[in-house]
Amino acid sequence: MIERKLNSRLTDSRVDSFPSRRKFLYGASLAAASLALSRDESAFAWTAASQSAPAQEPVPDYRIEIAEIEWELSPKKKIRTAAYNGQIPGTLLRVTEGKPVAIEIVNHLDRAEIVHWHGQWIPVEADGAMEEGSPMIPAGGKTLVQFTPRPAGLHWYHTHAMGNRDLKRGLYSGQFGVLLVDPRSNPGAYDQEQFIVLHDWEAYYSASGDGSLMVEYVCGSINGRMLGHDAPIEVREGQRVLFHILNASATEPHWLALPGHRFKVLALDGSPVATEASVETLRLGPAERITAMVTMDTPGVFVLGEARDEFRSAGMGTVIEYAGRTGKPVSPQAGKLKWDYRAFAKANPAVHTPDVTIPLVFSSRFKGHGALDKWMINGKSWPDTDSIVLREGLRHRLVFVNKSTDDHPVHLHRHNFELVSIRGAATSGVHKDVVIVEAGTTVEADLLATNRGNTLFHCHQQDHMDSGFMALFRYA
Ligand SMILES: [Cu+2]
């Protein structure tokens, strides 16, 4: 029987164990490919990341195999997509802050790939962004990535390849998984933990009001299954369930609710919040993570899912069932969709004076009917965007000015930032590595430059990133 908890079904993919049925089948399906490759080891060209490693290669703690798979979102919906270790989401990588980890990545695809460690403050060689200078993994090649995980919290790993106009590549595919960095200290008391990973599938282009193209999806899933096609999460009255929630969608923000329950938000993007506020509905832009505790105090059967009917009926939901309760699950009502990062901030914002202020103005250029808009930072599109120079040790105030009519989940690699104002209202105590800058608004965030090396900044919406919404920060 397939394990129902993501945690237990994924932790068995450590290199030295091989017990689960799903993993076993995957091993069998790849046997032919491995055999072919073993005849000619030179086909496995070690890439630059491993050449800088010690002569004695360490035994990897984890292995990630990138391959095309057929995946059953539901019995009626089978898709083909590239994924990690034959499962969606990929193997849960659970590591400890400060304890070095070695991960072997094998690319069985016929194209070069790259894996980014989102939220980790690690060197460029390991980070996984070719624009920074991290090496790609060639088609049929493999690499060994080594880094010391920091900071603790809910992070993730995913392809950083471009999707361009191919809606099966990049984050439109199944190439994503959870990287949970446990703190060295006790993370707190809870009765069980659950991982909730959102994704949208079968992307297609549709014409927006002005005739330019936008991405939409046929269906969505939680933990790789459409609503009603995964085993329910079983809880008991009084339990405190720690939810690790990741929006791994290529382009869509999502709203999540569990009727009759509230989410006590403990951390955003893995970073503990100043105020652990309780909310009814969570908003997660692409790449955002929320760590939240739910006290199970309303017995029944419920859908934990998208608060909006159209997304939930397209599959984005999972059932939560109290012990001994049966019946039709109660779905979230489309209530007010309200989200304010400041709910989790310090009650009295701390005031800091930045050493440097860096305006970053986001705008788009209409490229015509049937075309993708071109996205710009300070008037230029990648690869022509001006690079931003950071000075080590200084406090840089990033002023995100969104002059467009879209919201943008902007992301900074290898660092995080502290939100200092949203729509002109001062704030502090919320540290993130992705922030949604809503259409027509300004968000300010302070970046402490403490991790030398090239640092990519981009919109995490795949089609925006692919259309120029990227810039490189570099240290002076
Ligand atoms: Cu964007």
C-alpha cells in the first residue's frame, strides 16, 4: 500500500534505503537507462561543481534523478512530465541547519537541467542559477552538489531552467520538491506534521483583454493528486497539526482555507514571524511558503483547498478527516480574500536607516496580439538589465515599484530581506525571500549584503522571468 503521508512516503528515498513500492517501481523503470549508461561511464560527465570537490567524493546523502514520467493526478487524468525521483512532489529532503549535505543529481533528460536550492544562503556554485554562474547539468550527465544548509525552515528545490514558450518545461513541469531544514534546536510542540504542495498542470496560453498572451491551466493538485484522489489526512480532535505549505505553481498565486479552522502562522518563507497571527485564509504567491499550526477543534470531514471554487473544482484540494467521522467533505466558502503581510509584523515597527537605496521599477511592454509582454526592471529586459552593485555588510533598501497592472512575486537568491514598508505603511519583523508586489504598489525591503557572490533577482512567475524580468546583483 502506498504510504499516505508525504513525510513517510518521501523520506525513504535516501540513497541507502529503497523500501517503498513507488520508489521500487521507479527503480525498475530506470533500470534499462542505468544499464545503458554503465557501459559508458564517460557519458556521465561530471560537471564543474564536482570538479572543485575533494578528490575523495563523499557518499551522497540524497540522490535526485531527473526523468520524464507518467503521473496519475487522478484515474482520469494522467500526464507526462519531467519529475524528481519518479514522484510528485520530489523526494522530501530533510536536512539539519549547519550540517553539510551532499546531493547527487542525475539528469536522464535529453536537455541540460539545473536545480536551484530556493531559500538557502549558499555559494553560487551550489545555488543553481546559470545566470549567476552555477553550472548546468548536461543531458545524460550528473553532478554532486554540496552545501551547508542555512537558514532553517521550509525551503524547496526546483528547476531553474527557462520555460520560454514550451509549457512543459521549467516550473510548468513536475521538477520541484520540499527542502526542510530542521533547526538545531527543537522546533516546538506538535502532534503531527503534514506537507502541502500546490501545483497547476497542463498550462496553455489564452488571450488576455488586450490580446497579449497569459498562462492558464486545465487542472491543479495538492501533493501531486487532484482533490478526491489522495488518501485523506487523518486527524484526531485536539491534535496540533503543523502544516508546511509550498506554492510550487509556475505562475499562479493561491488562496488556501480549511473550513471551521484557523491557521496560526509561525513562519513565512521559512523565517519565523514577529507576530504569530491566526488567519482563516492563506495567500501564497508562486514560490512562497507558509509554516502554520492548526488546532483540530472542529470534528468533521473537510476539504483543505483553494478558497476559490474554480481552482478547487480543477483539483486543488485534499481531504482532512477526523477519526470516526464520515460523510461528504465540507468545502471552503469563497469568503473575503484578504492578505496583509503586516499582520505578522512587529506591533511597533523598528526604524532602520539604510546605507544604500536601490529603486527597482517594474513595467511591461506590450509586444502585440498573440505575443508575450516584455518585462522590464528599470526600463530594461534581461539580459540587458543593469546589474545592481551590493557592498558587503551594508543595509540596502530595495524599493520595488510596480508600475504594471499585474502582481509580481519577486524573489532574491542566496539572501532574504526584511519588509520595511508596504503601500507606504511602515513594517518590520517579516523576513522573506519572495514578496508579492501588488499591481500599482510599492514595497520596500531591506537587504543585508552578507553572502558574497552573484545573486539573481527575478519575478518567480515563470512567463515573466522568461520574458526579461530578471537582474543580477553582484558584490563590489
Ligand atoms: Cu511577474
